[in-house]
Amino acid sequence: MPGEPGEGTRPRVIGTAWGDPRSVRTYSGVPAPLFAELERTGSLVATADADLTRRSDVLRGLVDWRRSFEARRPRRSAVWRYLPENIELLSRRFASVERSLPAHDSVLQFGVGGVPDDEVVLVSHVEIPVRTAVTTDVFARSYGFDRLADPVIERAIEGERWFLERSALVWTNTPWTAELLAAEGVEPGRLRVFPPACAGTDPGEIQRDWDGLRILFIGKDWERKGGSLLLEAFRLVLRSRPDATLTIIGCSPPVREPGVRVLGFLDRDRPGDATVLHEEMAAATVFCMPSYWESTGLVYLEAALYGLPLVMLAGQGREHVFPSDMAIHLDEGSVDDLADALVDLGADGGRAAALGRAGRQRVLADHTLPAVAARVASWLGEARDCSS
């Protein structure tokens, strides 16, 4: 239920996400560690799952039958929770959940869904607006926003705009996404722009032999993350650097080629897998994930924390999050350009070390969980005090 703290007191926050808010599988693993840190510092009083759908919602269009048929398993409609009537439905359901939660004055919500009681301040995290989701092919295909009827899209945009209007502050990751949200009517004064925290444990300074070229790729979606592009580039790299290696983690493409190791998915919550991840991060000399689409790319932050230089495609504002003193940005997905960038970096150990050093310093200064949690807590307090 809502609380009435005085100005300047610590906000009492309910953390919500579309999915289990304590799971590292929800929302790219962003909410869980942040909520844990806010709880440790005394701001978070409880969490709640914003996904309050029920079996009966199948009758309200919850299931995307076309995608379910193609996947041969049930798949939800990507836009269902954005539709105005469903936001109202989810809001009513959340109201009943709120009554069972500890006293609170704020809700920090990841993703669009129901909204809290009018007396409670809503601060929402939104990656990109629906309009962009349906018009960006690589995102639309990956997340089910493709092949939607125009009337459905317009209703989803309408619902999302209402949700954004209800949010006292809207947190997004990059200046690029902030511009998109501003185009949907979010005033600049309500936007807060900063990437999520790096939840990885600091490994300390890593001593490396920079003479080798050991490329590390980590990503679950081989195609969207640019895995095929990297593999083609690596074949060119081997022509001038036959000693180069490429290690693939997170997915298992059918690749059996010289210099390439495929380790597949590794779960950092399992001690053995966590050890392998640490060893591979420490052994690599460059992290390359030439992803065509990333809201931010937390794995870039984790690699930078290990002191690795980054090679990526520019886009979605990544060049602002990972500036040129820590990363190499390629404007296009050119195989030749990517190969040249990797070869050049492998030939200049001093430059690689400098990029890695700058990246590590940046993460330690601005992107640790305590630093980001303190920033978010200040936004929550600001929003609450302004609304009181």
C-alpha cells in the first residue's frame, strides 16, 4: 500500500519486471542484481512480477497463433501487454497485488505493463518504443514484432504512450533510445539516460600476453549477435595471423574449423561454468561481438571489466556507452573491415592494452552495481519528492 514518507527520506520501492524480477533470465538479467543492491542498501522493500497474465487471457488474444504454429510450441503475442485494454486489465490485477505488499511510495518497473496506484510514483525502464520495435527488422524478427496488422500496431503505440505518460520518470539506456522516446511524447525533463549496471565480479588486474590474437565471442543469438559475420572475418584473419584463435560461448553453431572452439552455453550460477567463463575472459586479448542489435550489451561491460578491448558495430547508441577510448566501432557489417580491425589490433599490443585499461577504469568508475543503484535510488527519491 502507498506510504507517506517525508521529503529527503529514502524511497520505499517495489521492484517489478515483466517476468520473475529475481531471475537472471528476466529482461536480459538487468533487474535481478539491481533489485538485490537496492534491497541491500535499504531502498527496496519487495519485488513483484508484472506478468499477471492468466490462462483465460488466451481468449483475449494472449497467444500469437502464427508464431506458435511456426515454432510448434505456444508463443505469446509480443504486443498483447501494450494494448490499452490489457494495460488497464493488468493495472487492476496489480492493484490487488499491491495491497499485499509492504508500505511503499515508488515502483521501479522494467518493461511496459500495468501501472500502480495513483498515489504511488512509477519510474519505468523502457529499452525502445513499440514504433521502433516493429520497424527495425532485426529486432522485430527476433522478438515477434514482425508481420503485425497496422491497426494492432497503432493500438499498441497508444497503450504504450499512456503508460509513458503515467511514468514520473522514464529510464532508458542511450541517447539514441532517449530521442526515440522523446518522439513518443516523453518530455526531456522526464527522461533519465544511463546504461544498466555491470553485475560481474571484479576479477582485478589481469596480466596478459598481448602478442597473441585470441578473440572471444559471447552471445546466445548467433545470427543477431553477428556470429556469422565474425566467423567470415576470422577466416580472413587466419590468412595473416594463422596463430589467431576464436572462442565462441553462449551458443553452439555447427562450426568445426581451424582455430575455432565452441564452448556453448555456460551458466555463471554454476561454479564450474563460472570458472570457465573467468578463464576465457582472462585468456582473451579482444572481445568481439559484432551485434546488429543491442539495447546496450551488458557483456561488453563485463569484458571491459576484465580489461579487454572491444570490437563492435556502431548502432543503437553503443558508441556513446562504449566510447572510442575503449572500443573500436565499425559503421557497417563489412567482413573485410572487421577482419582488418582485428588484425590491426592484434598487431598493436600497446593499443589493445590501452583500450582495455580505459574500459576497465570506466566500468569501475561509473557502471558497477553500487554506482548505478545509487543513481537509480536518487531518481526514485527525486520523482517521489516532486510528486508529493
